[in-house]
Amino acid sequence: MSFLSHTTTAARTAAAGHARRRGGPGPRLRRGLALGAALVTAAGTLAGCASAGSSTLDESADVEITMWTGQDDAAGQLLDDLAQEFMAEHPNVTLKLSPGASSTEQLLQKLSASFAGGTYPDISYAFGSWASQLEKSGRTLDISDQVAEADVAWEEFPEAARKTVQPTGDRTIGFPAVVDNISLLYNETVFDEAGVAYPTSDWTWDDFRTAADQLTDPSTNTYGYAYSVSGSEETTWQLWPHLWQNGGEILSEDGTEATFDGEAGVEALTLLRDMAVDDESVYLDQTDTKFGPLFASDRVGMITSGPWQLNDLKLAGTKYGVVELPGTDGDHQTVSGPDVWALFDHQDANRAYWSYEFAEWLTSAEQDLRFNVEYGNLPLRSSEADSPEFQAKAAELPGLDVMQANAENAVHARPTVPGYVDVSTAVGQAVSEVLQGKGEPEEALRRAADDSDEALGDR
């Protein structure tokens, strides 16, 4: 009997941005993180209620592994196909795959309830922003020893992705599942009409500001750059590369205090404020949904976005290019939003062993080419960059290879502390106000830091 869900081949091969994405990064993050305290509380209250299984490993024993994929039909079918192949190679293993919830965002709430009832899966897709909360639940496996083995090639995963599955540095709770980053996308038509030279990999933010001003044409409602002022995580995470390049940090090392309001943060927000208010070269998107189509239709010259944007540009026939973000003193750091395959402990040696074996197999270069790369995501591993499969996908989606190389600039991981949702909200509101001329960078960030400190103290 098959436990796998099935869709049509047409659905499986349909092009569609990120495997896990059903909307922008802001709303997903906010809805997910808001449930974090409930997750930890439920797990802590009922710790140890799961029934123990085999304490001795028997690799040949029959075992059933439950996996919540969090995926839509197309990506889910790719996983189903891979799972069938793994089961064919290991007849004693039954992989029971399902989305786990009606949307990826709802997986955290589902996990919380399943911890309380002892019905949680062996493997689950999870947004990287949930990693600390999952570790604190006391339900995750620690695979630190296994991933340290040479044949795993752990260093092939981007640094930010590795840090995300090691949220406290004490445990490794799973494998990276999807990786991304933001790069600079430029509209060649807008640049050509304005007579401005295309961006290069050695651009500074001063170069960027100058070009945005030159591209802006009020007579045609054309803007040099676009930025979300919805106040969501889309607003917030676009600030972080500026902060990091200036030498700043989001939080203190122990994650208990906001530090983004220092000189580095003020300087970062001042640049954006000067472009939006003084130069009037920035289209301010109130919804997170307009800047992409405006870029695709030649009304915005530059956006900072990720691989999920490329299929839309292909369908629109937009002439565009991609380079890494402008830099500060040669530092071109970007921000990444890696998600994870979290592995859970059922006090059963056989389930733990095969959960790890499948997750390690799934995220190996050979299989990842048939999941993330086939779907149009960035490859998980640096060793996939020169593969014929990825080169073919990059030819289909120009700029995907640049974004893959840009993974080297994703060296910081966004905080995964439970209070980050409140930090994100406070920063998003501050950035939104400042870019719309309703506040000054230093004061707005100071208030956001105060609100963040209060929220972090409550966790």
C-alpha cells in the first residue's frame, strides 16, 4: 500500500518559484513565529510522553518513517518520486509522505499540537526562522556527529544554511532543505533608455544610488529602485545586508538585546531614506506585490530579490541581468532565508537511523539536482554548480547561476530566537516610516530597538 500523495505529471513539471513559497517571506515568517511560544510550552509541558521504541539499531528491521513535506503538488510530486526510489533500494523502509498541513505556514502549529499528543513526524519541513524553537522543544535529534563525517561534505552547504540548522551551536537539528539569497536584478530596457551603464559586481552603494537617480523619470512614472514599505519581513530583511556590510549586527551575541540601532544601522537606513525622500528615486510598495510586476513591465530599473523572481521575468519576456549586491569596502554580503528538514527523536534507534539516512540521501548532490534544481531553486550544495543539470536550468532562467555563486556572500544567518517576529515587526515599521518621510533613521531605529528589547525580554 502506498502512503504517498500523487499529482499529475503536468503538475509535477509546472514551473513555479520556490518549492515551499506561497507568498512573500514576510507574511510566512510572521505567521510562523507567532506560534513559537506555544510550541515550546506544549513540548515542555508534556516532555517524555512519546512511547519509546527500539533502543538497539537493527538496520534490516521494518520501519515506517513519517515526513511532513510542506510542499505544493509540483514539488511534492518530486519528493514522492524520490521517496519511491529510496524505498525500492531499502525494502524494509516505508516512507509516509504528506504535506502535513494545508499550508507551509501552518506546520508550526501542527507540530506544536503533535508534540503535545506524541504524534509528531520523523522529518518535517520547517522555515529556518523556527529552528531555535524546534531545538528548544526537546524533540529534535542531534546529528552533529554524523554530519561531521567527511563523506557528508557538510561544508558544501552555504554557511548561513549550516548556521540555521545549528541555531545555538550546540546541536544540529537537521539538514538544509531550500536555500536562497537576494541579488541585484536590473532591467536592461530601463537602463538602455536612460543611457546608464549596467551594474557590475564591483558596484558600491554610491554607484547604486547614482544609477537609481539617473534611471528615475517622473514623466513616464519610471523609478530607479523599488522597496517594500508594507512593514513585513520583506521590508525588514532588505535592510540586513546594509547593516552587515557596515559592520553591524541585528542582536547581541546572546540574542537578548537589539543592536541594529547602532551607527551601522543608522547609516544603512539613512542611505535608503536619502534615496526615497531626497532623490525620490524609489518606488515605495505598500503591498509587497507590485514591485515585481513593475520591474517586469519596465517601470522599475532595479530590485533586490531572489530566484523566485526569475520564472515570472521569463514568462513576461523581460530583458534583465543579475549581479551580486553592491558592496561596502569590498564586502558584498547578502541575506538568505534557508529552510530546513528537521529530524525528530522518537526514542527509537531504527527510526532515528533511517530518518537520518533518508534526509542525508535527499540532500546529497545527486538527489538535490532532481529536487531543488529541477524545480528551479538554487542548489543546496556548491558541488552542484558545474553540473549539466544546473547549467541547463541556469540557461533556462538567466541569472540563476549568479545567485548560486552569491551564496558565498550569505555568511550571516537571520536570528531564529522566538522574539524575532517582534523584532522584524518593529524594524519593518521603522523602515516604512522613515522611507515615507515620517521619521528620522536614528530615532526610528532607537524606538524599534526598545520595542525589540521588550519583546526579547518577554521570551
